[in-house]
Amino acid sequence: MAKAPSGAAAPAARRPGRQPGAPGFGRNQKLTVNAVLDHWPARCAACDEPFAAEPVAQAYGGYDEIEVLPADPNAPGLRLWVTQHRFWEAQCGCGHCSRYQPPRAVVLPEWEGARVDAQQMLGPRLAGLIVMLCLRYRLSRAKVQELLWELLGLQLSAGLLDQTIRQNAGQVAPVEELLREEIERAGLLHLDETPWRESGLLLWVFNAVTTVVYFIGARSAEIFVNALQGGLAGCLISDGYAVYRSYLNRIRCLAHLLRKARGLAEATCRHTSQAGQQLLDLLGALMQATQAARDGPSEDLAEQQAPNLAQLKALCERHQNSPFAKLGEFCREMLNDWEAIIRPLLDPSLPLTNHAAERLLRHGVIARRLSFGTRSEQGTRAFALLASIIDTCRARKVSAWDYLSTALQAGRQGLPMPPLPAVSVGG
């Protein structure tokens, strides 16, 4: 390959994405309009008088809105419904021509490129359905495209689906503060985290039984502190992550400790195996005693288990400096979290495991494996925010799709966000 002359300028680097002058792409699917909705100016902009019954008028703009409606009010099923919105200008008797002014679009600073306004091609229920398919049911953009075509005969681009998710997250962003306030007031809060594939971040879940909040952020105390800005009213149950030790009213998940003790008991080293089996037996006995106390009197549970507790603590103190690294680490962890470990003995109604938070994180782990996480700050926040709303609705046994649709409609009209759905009776 011939080299460029020494004096020639190096070619400019090609900018990623669509190049200037490249042909654009537009919608080529023509949908039948089912209804026409006219929007008129209410009064003359000059003299503030109402218009005559049939003023001189002409349409000057508008848009088509695609929505999904029940196919039959008395039977399950969906159908597409296309509404053509027309904007009119009318001439007043004073001679002034006034136009209908649609609600102004609001661009949220933290949601670049996400306009919040009423003029959207996808109606709130269709937009909410796309959010559910992508976030709750973990379908890729390509599979959502295929599903919408197979079920509704609707063609949408992958870019529009992604834009819809980001716009909807921007519209319902005020709900995040309401959720955060609810977890602060919780009497019991389950907390757990797992790695997330975006710059080495963690996916955190805060589960207050009927309220679920996800955050994606760095592996540090910052997320924990920022999420609970007003403090936590109740008890926190977590694993042994050192960040949580700053909160004194805490319970250790005993399932984590049992798994570690079982691993020590199965070690090939005889010394480690014997110590691990003793730790496993004592922890198991404490859990069984606590569970049994839930069905009977529990006033003297801590006193009854005092010998086992003393034996367990002495065993940890004896092996905390063990030359066998895993055994020493486990014993030091037990001693550091001693008060959090024995707290259920004082109140047997408290949970012994953090399974509630772990089950919620499984959904995020599966989504991470399918999509390889998120690749931008905006996409990361959209995932956490929308997942929080969906799982909170599920915990309260109400339709996440219905609430999302209502919230999206309010956001587009510039109205306050609807209150979070109450816990259903018997839920």
C-alpha cells in the first residue's frame, strides 16, 4: 500500500454515527386513522373575547397518536387505535387570528434528548406497555419489535423504543423522591447489592416490604447514605458488607453465615473442617431456637441460648487469628457483627435471612446477563427508576402497567405525579 506524501495532511477521523448529508429514514407504515380530535383556541389572543360559533378557521398543524385499547370491554385482547390531533387557528371579529397553543415541551436537564410534552406518537398505554416488555419481561428491543408486529401489526424502530424508555423515565422521575421517603419511614428494610456492568458499578435494592427502590452506583457508602438522607426509622437487614456497619440497628442475614460455615466444614484441612462444623452446628441451633420461639413464649430466649452464644463467641475468639485465612476471616466477621447476629434472639419476630432482597436482585442479575447491563448514565438511571416503580406496584399487588400509563399521561400534561398506589386489601 502506497504511503501518503510526507507533506500531505492526515485524513480527518470519521465521526461515529450518522454522517452529515447521509439520507434520513422515516416511517413508511401508514396506519388508518380511527378518530380525529380538534384542538381550538379558547379565546382571542388580542381582545380576549370568545370566538363565534363557527369562526373563520383553518388547521395549521397536528400529530397522530398511536394507542392500544381493549379489543372488547368484556373480553381480553388489545387493538390499535390511531387518533389524529389537529391544531386550528381561528379569526376573531376584531380581525386577529389566534392559534391553539399546545402544551410546551419541557427538556429535563438531566435527561438529555428526552422531551416531556403531550405531542407523542405513542400514547401513554402503548408507551407503558413498551416499558413493561423491556424492563419487567426483559425482552430485547428486537424482540419487542417482533412482538408488536405479530400481535398488533405495528412497526416501530429500535431507536424509538429506546427513546420511549428514556422519555418515560424522565416523565416519572418525580416518583423517585416519593419512593425514597417511604423507605426512610420503613419499620424493616432489606438491603442488598450485586455488580452491574457499567463502569464497575453496583445495583442496590432497598426493599421495605411494599416499597422497592433500586439505585445503580459506586461500591461505596455514598449510595447507602444518599438513599437514606433522612435516616432510617426501623431495622436494617443486610449481608456482611462493611458499609452497613455504620447503622447500629441492624440484623445480619444468617443464611450468608451458614453458607460460609458450611464451606469451612467441607474444607480439606482437618483443623478448618472441625472448627467450621462446630460453627455450623451452633449457628443452626440458634436459628432453630429462634424459629421455634415464634410459635411460643420467647421472653427468655436469649437467656436460654446463653450457653450456645458463649460457646460460639469463644470459638470465634479462639480462631480469629487462625493461620487458615478463610477461618480467621469468618471468625473476625462474626465478632464484628456480633450484636447484629444475636438481635433476633431479643425479638424472634425479626427475619433471619435477607431472601426478600436477594429474590428481587435475581431479576436484575438476569437482565444484566441478557443485556450486558447499561452503557450510559441516562440509561442506568432509567433502568433503576422504572424498575423501582414496577416492583413497587407488584409488591402492592396493583397493575404496574396501569400506574405507569396514568403517570405518563400526567407527565405529558405537566400535571403532578399521581400518588403511589396504596397496598391492596388482603395484599
